[in-house]
Amino acid sequence: MDVAVIGQGQMGSGMARQLLKAGHRVTVYNRSRERAQALEADGARVAATLGEAAATATVAITMLADDEAVESAVLGPDGLLQALPAGGIHLAMSTISVALCRRLAAAHAGRGQVMVAAPVFGRPQAAASGQLFILAAGPGDAVARSGPLLEAMGQRTFPLGEDPAAAAVTKLAGNFLIGAMIEGLGESVALVRKHGLSASAFIDILTSTLFAAPVYKGYGAMIAEQRYQPPGFRLPLGLKDLRLVLAAADAAQVPMPLASLVRDQTMSAMGRGHGELDWAALAEVAAENAGLPMPER
Amino acid sequence: MDVAVIGQGQMGSGMARQLLKAGHRVTVYNRSRERAQALEADGARVAATLGEAAATATVAITMLADDEAVESAVLGPDGLLQALPAGGIHLAMSTISVALCRRLAAAHAGRGQVMVAAPVFGRPQAAASGQLFILAAGPGDAVARSGPLLEAMGQRTFPLGEDPAAAAVTKLAGNFLIGAMIEGLGESVALVRKHGLSASAFIDILTSTLFAAPVYKGYGAMIAEQRYQPPGFRLPLGLKDLRLVLAAADAAQVPMPLASLVRDQTMSAMGRGHGELDWAALAEVAAENAGLPMPER
Amino acid sequence: MDVAVIGQGQMGSGMARQLLKAGHRVTVYNRSRERAQALEADGARVAATLGEAAATATVAITMLADDEAVESAVLGPDGLLQALPAGGIHLAMSTISVALCRRLAAAHAGRGQVMVAAPVFGRPQAAASGQLFILAAGPGDAVARSGPLLEAMGQRTFPLGEDPAAAAVTKLAGNFLIGAMIEGLGESVALVRKHGLSASAFIDILTSTLFAAPVYKGYGAMIAEQRYQPPGFRLPLGLKDLRLVLAAADAAQVPMPLASLVRDQTMSAMGRGHGELDWAALAEVAAENAGLPMPER
Amino acid sequence: MDVAVIGQGQMGSGMARQLLKAGHRVTVYNRSRERAQALEADGARVAATLGEAAATATVAITMLADDEAVESAVLGPDGLLQALPAGGIHLAMSTISVALCRRLAAAHAGRGQVMVAAPVFGRPQAAASGQLFILAAGPGDAVARSGPLLEAMGQRTFPLGEDPAAAAVTKLAGNFLIGAMIEGLGESVALVRKHGLSASAFIDILTSTLFAAPVYKGYGAMIAEQRYQPPGFRLPLGLKDLRLVLAAADAAQVPMPLASLVRDQTMSAMGRGHGELDWAALAEVAAENAGLPMPER
């Protein structure tokens, strides 16, 4: 299939490589061109403009940093709305707000294009190995036509019906739960450390018993070792997602005090200078408040 | 081995049966005698008094509702401190405060007895099938001598060193994380429901991807189906544990805002009349606050 | 002076009457015309359109429900931007977001008009008696020219410099503190009531000692008597203001956990069916969570 | 009247001086004797032991740091229970837990003594000038007999009925509201500062309008100027009081999320090294989380 992949960050480039491996014709585009050129060796065509990338695509994938970037990639001059051929599919795979999701789906429909929201669970390593979990929502035939691409990028796709917003809400709810988990681990690790126990032994017990899930293991290890670099997913991205969760909650009138707490603690972590670290460094707020500062390196 | 099992609630009776199955000589005691007599058919001896149960025991297990019950079983008239033979082991398996744990261990030591704290992760079903996870801390040889019993009751034992308090802290930290998980699930389920999505489908996705842990599956299903009866672990017990977590945090000067939130929401659930339901009904606070009351049955 | 007053709710109509009393020529406009016509007896001219009201005004006052209403009154067709004469002053007196405040000030400047932000502290009664406190920020000469109007409407004006956003931030911070006070009173009243004390006696002590401020007296009495009708300021308006506070906090990266709490509790009060009541009914959330429901009337 | 004043901290010594000024015969006692001897110049008799101070007293006042100190002063060897003559009044004026208040009242009653709980609102300066507000609860005639003393120490006494616990609950609820106010001021000051406004001007507006109460002025000035020394009431005392509030709330099953927040933030302020500062330094948590650290001095 002819695929354009817009956005060549850690996630997008891994996904593009998986598509190439699966035999698709992939054109990549990135605002700073070097990141795109890195894919040439893998067989990707590098487009000079977003419009050029989209012009020949059956499916255009966006994997971008935030709402602003996706909005501009779709609605901006030379954006997907203008450039994608009629009948083309916009596979929106980054985490975006529910409101933008709705707005873009309507805009595409007005141009005879189709938007499928397909956000993912998984960090860069999962993208690089085709092990993402994909939440797909949009018109049934478009989801079906996207099937071979989704299979190349993920280990499993969860269909969520015709309304793209369903995928956005589900993805945001999942990210909220990751943030809640980090806060919980941060507080409990501070507790056991101040009682003289080993944080690593504690995480080991948790993840061998009640919480034997990879996400607990991964974040738990980072927190126990206070090792937040290199970041797989930086604090400001966590803050951005919590903002989107709370916006979705506000729109539907759902008080989420735990989401508020995670948002506030994430912002506090940034205010205290941890903005360059992985979201797991949210745990440092609990540690510092308990008088357990991060050791100098 | 000669074992006394003090406390024949849902947990204690399951554990006693596993010990009987493994060939140990088990004497059971319960304040209201009928619950103890239910074990006779399985081969248990029923003691008329706690002191009688303890008098011939090599190991006396306590599995009781709260600190008050354990304190009275040990320090009260006719309690373990008086009745347990010198050299006997008190295997304290219910969830108790860090402070009481320390106090009882010292009291036993003063009488030539040994206390091993051995709280467990697992609900009644796990107790009934010998699938508990056990956190064991206390003098090394006493833990070793208790080995055959721990093996009969649990699928795995995690040794936590010589200080019984270490097991108490770890257990409490784990229960806090369960409460935090329930709150997180409650809020996120309210969010997806108000956006028109299926709560069950949402839980299914979560527990097939990021949070593929049994505890998420079990609680997630209860919350998605708003099915909180019969209770495996009632709300007031959750509240009790959160109190103990916060007491341990206070003693070590560790601010735990998420623990505070879970405590307050659990108390709110009780204030709104859900006190007879499973702790999972904590999720109803988020639902009701979002204008999603529990359907009449 | 020739003044247009756009918005004839409880606040706007009281302010218009004070301006008339002070001898100004006042033209009033309201979307639903009846509310405006009520002012004719006091000597106001009633405009059929917003544009007509603004066309002859030296100063146009807006006192509207929310950002959307103000934005449309300024930027919409037949809005102030088009209708207000060059050199005219837009005195923006309702509570608006910091972002909108900045945006409108720039838009007016681009048309040779001037915006002065002049939000107020005070409930409808204070508006009706010219006892508002006014926070005024904008170009110095425009503030000075507005002086006679501000004096007619308020008991005191606080100048906050040239940047209109300063008045918006200050007003929002003040409203946040009112919400925080209500939450504090709600929780403490629930506490004393459950300990068998009289809520009214408690409020009386507080407001005779530490908290001898009118705002504590007014809200305290409503909460002690659980009397939330007729509403002076409805819950959804409180929610709206908390949203604006948190947006201003987010823009400046300031975690405000207490603001988050007040927002969440206000939303909960609405989810539980109190949306038609005064913001003071936020206190019912604490009461209900403590098992103290509002008595039937 | 013959009065013993037990505890000669900043509060107790000011109160003793007012009693001397009013012509009462005052015997003072303090664990470290120097503080007591400072009162000799004012005409106080200094007792070598607590028992000696109480032995000749009609009324014994306790003004001590915490529950432990008061409990030991009453129930300890040579304590009030033994030393105070039958018919004597124990005027318990420091802030103590509701539970201890109940326990001590019963103990005194068992010895033919009377306890009146009479906690106060006011900082050391108010104690030194006889301007305290006093909450008095206990048997009516004992309150009446204490009247001349209460008048000498305070500007007004609020009678709260026969149950001493009523005074304890009311006092704790008031201190909770002070903590809530500090947190609110801390967050709002951080907000206005990050928007480039003057914190002092902001506090000035607040306390000239909505919140024209001395307690807002006093704490507001400290926060605006980030001046937390010398402490009038140190952070650990604030933490202690919040603990007592939450214990009273727990006993009556009242969720108080704002009290939880203030407790957690106060503990965080201590964890970050502000334990020697005034409780107002709680505001530094909000400031630091917003990236506004306290300037070096």
C-alpha cells in the first residue's frame, strides 16, 4: 500500500520501519528533514513537503507531538485536507484531544476523505518492534482497509466502533491510569524507603504478585532506581495528556480528582526542574516531599 | 505440625483447610463458635477458648479483622502471650498496623516466644485454594520453621528480613495501591461511560494491554458491571487499611496525597450508604459525582 | 456620560440603575429584550441591537455570563468592535479568562478603541446599591475617563496598571479563594454537625473571631442553614470561574491543588443534582459524603 | 483567685501576666524552670514541681505543646489528678484532641474535680495583651467560676455548653480553616506572581475587600513578603493540629479532603526543610511547585 508517515520522532520512525519491513511503499515527512532522511536507508522515500508526502498516499499516518501539530498538519496550508486524494484515509495515531478528533473527522468527511483514529499504547521500543497495541475507531471499511498497516505496526488492534472520538477517549483514559500508577508507585516507594526497606525488593514483590503487568515493571524499576534518563516519554508529554484527559472529563462533566492530582504533581515535577526527565520522575515529587531528594550523580 | 488458627472468617477458614489438607494437626478457634465448628468436618479440632487452642500449638496463626482483635488475642486475658508455650511462634497473618506489629513482637520476645509477621495478598478464593502470596518477616529460624505452613497456604513466600514491621509496611503499601487502582478505574470508567462507551469493553482493552494483571481484571469487572455483592473485602476494611497506611506514612513523615484521596473517597462511599458492599464500590463515588448513579436492582 | 450597558442580568441591571442615578445617559441592551425593558422606568433607553446601543456610547460596559457571550458581543457581527466609535472605551466588567482578556484588548487597540478590564467583587445586592469593589486595569487615561462611572457603581476602585490581564487574574484569584472558603466551611460544618454541635453557633463564633469578614458571614449563614435558594451566584458559574482560574494557572505553570479540589467538588455538586442552587451548595458535597443529606423541604 | 499556670511558652507566659495584672495570685510551673522564673518579676510564684503548683490552686490552667504533654500533666505522677484539690477546676486551654479531652474530663470527674475545656484563638501577641478569643465548654458553674480568669485573658468568651469536647472540636475546626486559608493564599499568590503581579498589592486588595479579616491580613503579609521568621506558630504545630482535626473527622466519619490536602502540604513543607518556619511557610510548597523558590537571604 502507498503510505505516508507524517512525523518521524521516536514513535513515527519505528512505525515507518515496520511498514517498510512489511513491504509497503512508505513516504516519510518530518519538519526537520534530517530525521526523515534517516529512513532512506530502510527504503523510505523522503518528501520535501507534507503535501508531497500525502499526494500519492492511500493512507496518511500522523504521529506528531500534540494537538497543535496535528491540527496544522491537517488544516494548515499544504495540509492533509488539501493534499490527500479523495477517498484517502487519514490514520491519526498520536494522542489528541477528543475535541480535535471530532473536528478533524468532520473536516475530512467534508472533503470526501476518511479519518480513522488509531492511537496506540506502547513506548518507542514497542513501536520499533511492531508490538504496539492499537485502538482503532472510524468508518468500518476504512478500518478494514487500514488492517494490513495496523497489523504491521502492532501486536493487536482493538476496534472501537465508528466514532473516532471513542479511540481518543480510551487512549486518554489509559494514559491517565499510567499517570495514576506512577503517582501510586512514587508514594508507596517513598513510604517503604523511609521505613528502611529496599525499593527494588518492594517493586519486585509487587510485580511478582498483585501487579504483574509490564507497565508496573517498567515504571517500577525506573522509580526504584531513580533512573529517569534517557526519557522514553518526557514529563511535559505526560502533562499534555493529563490536560487532554481533564478536558474530556470537563466536557462530559466527570469530576476526576485523581486525574487532577496527577496533573498537579506532574506540573510540580516540572516546576522543580525535572522537565527533561521521563514521566516516571513524577515519583520524585513524593520523594522530595518526604525529605528523600534524588542523589547527585 | 501442631497449629492453632485463631479467627475463622472467610480467610482464616480457607487457610485452616489448606493446612489440614497438608496433613497438619489444626486446632481452630473463633469468637462465635459456629464458624469454627464448620471446620470439624475437615478434621479440625475446635477449641472452646483461645487459650486452649494455643496451649498445645507449636505455631499459632492469627487471621483477625483488625488491630483491636489481634491486640486482644495476644495481650488480652487468656491470650497468646500467656497461653503459647515458650519457643512457640505467633504467625501474625492479618493486616495490622506497623506500630502494633512492633509492639507485639517485643511483647512476645519478652516471653521467650517469637513473632513472625506474615500478611498476605489474596482474596478469600486464593486462601481457599492455597494460592496466597505471603510476605514473611521475623527471626530467620522462626520463618524457616514456619516454612511448611506457609507453603501449604500460599503459592509463594517473600522473605522480608528479620524485622516484622517490614512485612506490615509492605502489605499496607500493597493495599494502598489496590485502593489507588480502584479509584483510577472508577474515574476512568465514569469518563468512558459518559462518552458513550462500554465500560466492559474498556476494561477488556486495559487488561489485555497495559494492565494485564489479575487484580485489574477482578476489580475492573466488578466496576464495569457495577456488581459489588457479595463482598470479598468490604469497604470498611478498605478504610481501615488506608488508615493504617496513613498512620505508617505519618510516623515516617511521608505525605501521600493519593492515599489521602483514596481514604476520603472510601469514607465518602460509606457515608453514601455503600458500607455493606465490596471495596470496589469506591468506584460508585466517581460515578455518582458524574451523575451516573447505580441502577436499581 | 453616554454609556451602554450590555447584559441585564442581576448584576448588569443593578449597575445600570446606579449609573442612571448618578445622572449618566444609559442605553441598555439585553439578548432577551424584556430584561432590558425593565430599566425603562428608571430612565434607560432600550436598544434593539447591541450595535445600536454601542453606536452613541463613549463607554460600553459588558456584564455577561461567560467568555462566549463576551467574545460574541465584541467580535460578533454587529459587535462592539464594529459599532463602538473610535476612541470609545470598552469597560469589560464580567469575569473573563485571561486569554480572552488579552485577545480582546488587542482587537480593540487595532481599531483605535480602548479596553479597560474592570471585573468586580460583590453579589447582586452590592451591584444594586453601588457597593461593588472594582479592579481596574488598562491604559491610564481610559481608566481615568471611566472614573465617574466606576465611582457610581462601586464603593472603591483598585487600579492594577496598564495591562487588562492583571485585573482578570486578580479577579479569578479572588473567586478561587471564595470557592476555597466555601469548601472549608462545608467540611468544617459537616465536622461540627456530626459531633453534635450547632452549625449556626459555629459560624457565629468563626465570624465573630478569626473570620470576621462579610463573605464568611454570608456564605457561612447559607451553609449553616442549608439554604441555597434563591441563588445569588449559581454553581455552574462557580464551575466556570474555577475553569478560568485553572486555565490561567496552567498557562503560567502553577499547580493549584486546592483549586483542583474546588473545581472537582463543584462539578460533583452539579452531578448530584444541585446545579440550580447557589455556589454555597458546594458544601452539600461534604455533608452528603459524611452521611448528612439535605433535609427535604 | 489562686491560679496555677502549667506551661510557660509564648502563650502561657502572656496569659499568666494578664492574670497577674488582674490581681490574681498566680503560681507558674514549667518543665525547664528558667522560663517560669522569668515571671517572678511580674509577681508570680514559681513552683518547683507541677504538684506543688496545683496543690494550692482553685483553678489550674494547662497551656502545653501537645496531647502527650497535657496527658502527662494530668495523669502522670505528681499530675493534676493527684495534686489538684477536690472541687478544683482544670482549665485546659491548649489545643488537644477530642479523644483526650473526653478522657481527661472523665478522669477528673472520677476524682471530684472539674475540667473545663477553654482553647483559644489568637497568637502570642494576643495572649500578651489579653485579646484572645476563648471557647469554653464544661459544667456550667465551673465555667462561671472561671469567668474572672477568662475575662483577664481574653477579649471575649464563647460558651459552648456542658461537654468539653465541643470546645475541642470547635477549636480544631477553626485551626483547620486557618490552614485552608494559608493554602489558598499560597496558591493564589503563586498564581499572581507568575502572572507578573505584585503579591503585596494582591493581598492588599483581598484584605480591603472580600477578606477584610485580621487573620487574612497577618498571614497574607507573611506570604506576600515570604517572611516566615520568627515563627509565631511553627509548621510542626500546624501539622499536629491537622492530625487532630483528621482524627476527629475520622471518629465521626467525615471525609475532609481539604483538611487532607493541608495536612499533606504541611508535611511536605517540613520534608523540604521548612520545619523551623512559621506555618505560613506552607505557602512555599505552592511557590516551589510553581518554580518560584524562596530567595536567599
